Amino acid sequence: MKKILALVLVLAMVLSLAACGKTEEPAGPGGNGGNDDGNGEPKKEFKIGVVIPSGDHGFTGESVAHAKMEAEALMEKYDGLEISVRDGLEASDQITSIENLISGGDVDLIMLWPMEGEALRSAAQSILDAGIELVIYDRLIENFDGIVGEIMGDNYGIATLMGEYINDYFKDETEVQYLRFVGDSSTVTSQRSEGMDAVIDDKFEQVANTFVTNWSTETAQEQMENWLNARSVAEIEDLDLIVTHDDEVVDGVINALEAYTGEADLNVKLITSVGGREDTLVKFETTKTDIKFTTFYFAPAFIREALRLSVAHLYDEPYDGAVLKDGQYLIPSFSISNAGNADHDFDSYRNSDIYEERYSIGNF
């Protein structure tokens, strides 16, 4: 009797365990215990490190804000995606961020916006050596292979458009004298200068050495003031055009022109730039001068495309936010002007979806 009772108890325990086993979540493909995407496929989990310059204002500051906003949006869209945004003021800070990401050992891709291309060459190579994929944004590391891609605004294409625009704007002039204000010594500057120089007519004469502003409004203003103070009345009055590479630089130039109280009459007809910045548009709506303004869209929001390209690559999805040309992803641009003959005037630009995204970070 005791043996029969014991046998019944054992059998009951076996049946109970079997029933419990049926209620457990079956292992998904690859044995991940149900860690799938809801369609029976393994959930894709990726980690991206974003290493960019620091900034609390201006183009870089807005770019940091856009990068963080886009990272949040992508992590919400893709379950299993982790994006860590790290900004550093100097190239050495960026190198430290890269070293820390590599030592963590679980990063699939790093999106790098180098402060200085050459200074980050060795650090970028260490990313590849660690088996981590790499996307480079905005500033090139020249002759550097093995990466997913380089993505940036189409600097050369923008400069070509600028050159064609001023050719048309001054088509009735026999001679045009101009000043040029650039950002720095990076590939961005060289591309923007070379693109314009390749297409402008011979009648355009640059009448001073190129001013290197380091993208600073204050520096550009001082340089413009110094030029006005050092030149004769005739030289100032012969100036027709000012070419710049950034809207914040334009702010400094127009400040100096508005403050000029010398004997010469200002005959500058047009200032060209790169950006599409609201504060600069307002300056030309309120300026005391008769100078017109044409800028070519290049925005802090471009960094969103670098993140979108990175994610599309990891998830093996198509990407169409930029044009692939000669191995580089180039984000297209368009002209904005109050001088006519442009893709947008100020108002139509302000009513566009592109403007809405650019200023989605608020009053930065």
C-alpha cells in the first residue's frame, strides 16, 4: 500500500512539472528565450557611440541639440537600440571619448564628427582596429579607408551654386570687386572656396587676402572694420560683393558695415553665405543698408542624417537622406534670398518642413 501511494505521488509530481513546463515562454530563434521582435525574428540590439564637438551656442551648439534629439527619436523607434552622445571641446577630448567607448567593448558603430581631421586620424583607425564600424560626419579625414561612409553637406556643390548665382546676379557688370571671409583651414573651407572659384567669371577680382574667421561673428566684425579703416574712399566705394562661408560670419560683417561712419559711400550690392539661419535673415529685413542677402542651406540639423545613415546601415535598411557620390553621402542644399532668382525667398523658406525641423530644438 505504501509503495502504491509513493508511486502515485511521484507520478503527480511528474505531471505537475510537465504542466509548469508548458506555461514557460518557448525559446525564440537562436535560443533567446523569447527575445524577438514580435514577428518570430531575433530582436536586433545595437549600440552606437556619437562623438562630436562641444557647443552651447551657434552651429555646433545647435548640432549637439539636434544630435541628442535625433538619438532619442531613433531609440524610441527601434527597440534594442542604444545611442550614447558624447561631445568634447578639443580633439584630445574626442580621443578620450573614443578610447572609453572602445574599452567598453560593446559598441557596434561610432559616428564621429572630428574637430580636426588629422588630429583624429589615429583615434579613427583605432576604432576600425577594434572591429567597430565608423561613420564620419562633416569634416573629412582625408585618404582614410574602411569606413561605412562619410556624410556631410555638399560643400563643393553649394559653392558651385554660389558661384553660378553671383555670375547671374552680376551679369551686366564688366568688373566685380569682392572680399572673401572663410571659416578655418579644414576641408569644409577648401571645398567651399574651390567650388566657387571653379565657376566664377574672370571679371570677379578678390581685392584683399582671404579673411579666416574661425567661424566667429566677433572676429569677422573686427576684420571688416579693420579693412574699412585701412582702405581709401575709392577702394571702399568700388567694393561690390562680399562672399562668406557662414551666416554667423555674415552677422559680424553686416554689423561692421552698418556701423561705418567714414567718408566713403558703401556700394556693396550682395553678401553671399552658407546657412539659412533665422537671426541672419532678420538682419537683412531690418538693415539700414540696401545690401541684399543670398544664403545656401546648410544646417545644424544635418547631423540628424549622419545618425539616420548609421542606424540604417546597422539595420540593413535603405537610406535616401543624402546622395551617394564618389563614395561620399552629400546632403543636398538650396538657395534662400531676398534678391530674387533663388529656390526660396525668406517667407517660403520659413513655411517649409525643412525650416520646421531645423528649429524643432526651439529658441536655442
